[in-house]
Amino acid sequence: MYVLGISCYYHDASAALLKDGKIVAAVEEERFTRKKHDSSFPINSINYCLKSQKISIKDVDYIGFYEKPLLKFERILYQHLSGFPKSIKTFLNSIPSWINQKLRIVSKIKKDLKYSGDILFIEHHMAHAASSFLVSPFKKAAILTLDGVGEWTTTAYGVGEENNIELKKEIKFPSSLGLLYSTITAYLGFSVNNSEYKVMGLAAYGDTNRKTNIYYKKLKKILDVKPDGSYRFDMKYFIFDHADRMPSNELCKLLGGPIAKRDAKMTKKHMDISAAVQMLYEDIVIKMLNHVQKVTKLDSVVLAGGCALNSVFNGKVLQNSSFKKIWIQPNSSDGGTSIGVASYIYNTILNKKRNYVLKDASLGPGYSNNYIKSFLKKNKIKFKEFKDDNELLKIVSKLIYENNVIAWFQGRMEWGPRALGNRSILANPCNQNAKELINAKVKHREKFRPFAPVVCEDDALNYFDCDKPVPSPTDYMLMVYPIFKKWHKKIPSVTHVDGSGRLQTIRRHQNKLYYDVIKEFGKLSGIPILINTSFNIRGEPIVCSPYDAYKCMMGTGIDYLVLGNFLVKRSENHRDMWDSEKYAKD
């Protein structure tokens, strides 16, 4: 039985395919269109999923959509009517897309895919909950979902047991922790639904003392928080319910100035406000988690929704709540809901027993060595072919040890926003200049942005003050933990200003070559840790194909590209042709 899940028309459109209850393919549309956070109908993603299993749409038994458009449209209309006449501009801008596109998803699926089977819809936060719980290692767990907004819901908790999920309580729009974080993101001059993680990274530079941070005290005034973590906004500080921007004039007055200009220089004020919203977020969610644990009396919790990508908070959950185990799937935001709706249809609606745990995020397109070699030769790209994996490991680890920046392209592309060793950029964490070099010459991004350390799971506890790395969100770079102080100066390029690192652990059965190159580097350096950052530049999605990989390398300061069993040196190839149509696309 095949079930296809679809998410689209807001941000991070995606498709996922289940075969007899197991995820066999999942990918976001941006990877094919090269438009970051692409929200369009994911035709390329769907075609990939079908092609990966050598099936056609006629073989698909059910298609699921990640939310209920009519219910969401009800909320949109309510917003505009409640805010009239202030909402007239946003009404005129948004309604055409609903009439022409979003309310016609059934006809779109049937027409574009030539599909005649059943199409099922579930609510947005149920899709989030299912996307995490139904692929988790837990038979029973508490569930907490947090995001901007679905149809009406912004926050919900419940319980998952076997193949059933019950969401017990919810908070509705306009009160939303996701929208609070996005509002501050907008106030600081960053882009919403794209740069919240910049605020999270910037927070470590600010005043993290709740008694002395003046903005923390001010932000506490804009919402009413109860002991159980439930909350309500004072809407005089927000205008996202009727306008095309988020902070109100009242919020600007409260924080002492207008909305920052895009790409403005980061000041102490930016840093303190970032720290304030992060602390406030953490305070509220910890109250929620403790309440949920008290009500459910369960030891395990799964998190889902865009807020579950807040890795700084995630690393504090087990230390600051009553839960003993936590699970977050690698694509917990809207992109991941295609897995959620497909799993919910198979396991819950059709009442099929769960038979799958997500242990590996390698669910996207992969390319054979024969394909890669043909691509390189066809485009007259100079390369070296490795004789075997041992030669690859020795040469690549030595290049990294000598402070070269390596683009690493292996196997199937990762599912979610994090590169996990298949579409990664690797570098030497012991090099104190590596962070600045990669930010400036490779990623073209802000200097304050940290880089993640990747470590083999059997070495993790030697370097990080972390929870024991049993199969957990650390596999997917979703947890920030303190680095033991004695290592701060030895691995400066992965040690954030507050002494922490966004840790990725890797097990050999998940990715043998990636695991082994880390170990091989450790033999040379004495420290089996690498810098791992996503293989892309600022404003672009992670690379998908060999063409994307080569183009990205030639437009940056990356020194070498490892494509399967092949090594390409940037300086040996022609930079002036890196973006030329002379290079055949895949």
C-alpha cells in the first residue's frame, strides 16, 4: 500500500511517500526549484517520490493533505472582518490566492497528477503531532506542538499511544509563541519564516540574566502567562492579525525604537532583545512541559511544529522538565507535515499497526558513481577518482586537517533543514580562523552565526555536557549543549560565544563513510570532531544534485568537492564558467 503526503501553499512545500507504513522517500520542493522555502505545489517532490519506487500515481492508494483549507480560510476571513477597515490591504492581497489556488487543492491534485483516488485532509497540528509521534521510538508519549499558526491552533498538547493520537488542549490564534518569535525577528530587521534561527544564535551574545536584561522585563508585559504555561497576547503590541507587518507602534515604543532596517549592523540592543525573547520562550515552554507531564504522567515527550527547531531550548528540556526522554523528527516544521499526514492515514485512519521508526534522515535523491562520473566528464571537469573508501578517507581527512574546506556530497539527500553528512561542508574545528573563513568566503553570511560540531556518538560524552546520546534529536542537529570548558580553546570554531555547540551525533550504521572520516580526522588531530554546516550559500537551499554541488563550490571559497568516489579541486577548474549554461543540468 502506498500513501502520499503533501504539504504546500504556506512555506517549505514537500512530499513524502509511505510504502506499507514505512517512509521510503521524502523531500522539500525547494531542493528542485532552488527557491528557498518554496511554497508551491510540490510537483517535483511528488515525481521524485514516485520515481524512487518506480511506480506511477495509479499505484498510490491515498493522498493526504497536511491541513484543512476550508477551516483555515474561515480563520483568514475572520481576521479580515475583525480588523476591517485596517485589514483591507492584506485582504485584497491574500484573497485571490485563496480563491484561485488554495481552496482548489483537490482539483489541483486530480488535474496535475491525473489522480482519481481518495484525498484525505487532517488538521495542521494533528499533522505535526503525527509527523513526530508516529515515527518515534515511543509506544506511548506526551505530545507538544508549537508553531506560528495552523488553521486556528498555535499550540496543542496531547497523548500518542500505539497508532492513536489525542490532542487534549489547544491555544488558538492570535496568541502564538511562534508568532511572538517571528515578531521579534521582524523587529530586529530579519526575514520572518526564514531567520528566526539568527535570533536564536544572536541571543547568546546578549544579557542572559533575567534580573538585568531590561528587554526581558519589557517583553513579559506583552502577554499574560499562567502557571500551566497557557498564555494570551496583549494585541496592542501586534498587528499581524490585520496588517502586512508584525510589530505594532506600541511594541516599537516599548522596545525603544523603530523596526531595524534589513541587514542593519548588530548592536548590543539587538543582542539583548534576542536573549530576552529566547528566555521568555524557554520560560513558557518549560511551564507547559511540566504541566503536560503532570497531567499525562508520562516519561517521554515528542515535540513538533516550527518551534521544535529551537535547538537552544531543546537541549535544556530534560534538565529543566520532568520528562526523561525526548524525540523530535528532523523536519519538525511545516515541511515535515507531509510525513505526518501520510503516517496518520496509514496508522490511525486505516488502523494499521506501526512498523517503522525514523532512524535515518537520508530520504531524498541520491546519485550513483556512474552518474556522477558521466556528469564530470560531460562537462570537462577535472577530477581524481578514488581507488576505494580507504584512500578517500585518508586523503579527505588529511585535507581537512590541513585546513582545507571540503564540500561533501554522498548518498541520498537529508530530510529537513539540517545537513547531516550527505550534503555538508566539512572543516577543521581546531582552526581558530575556520568560522570566519566559512562565514565570509563560503556561506556569505553574518559573522555571529555559529557552526555545528559533529562527533561520533561513542565520543560525544567526552566533549559535550549532553544527555546520553541514545537515538535522539542529537542525531539530527536539533540540540544545543555546553562544550566542556577544557575543549573551548581546542575546538574554537564550533564553540559558540556562550561555550555551547549545536551537536550532531553520528552512528556508524547510519552513515559509515561520514562516521569513518570523522574518526580518521581524529587520528590526525587528536580530536574526532568536525565542523559540519549545510552545503549551500546564504539565501539558497541545500544542494541536491551534482550540478548544484559543482555550481555552489565554484562560486565560493570551498577548496575541494567530494562527489561520491570523486575529488574535484576548485583551483584546477574554471571559475568563470561556474554559473554558465555550458554545464549540463541534471
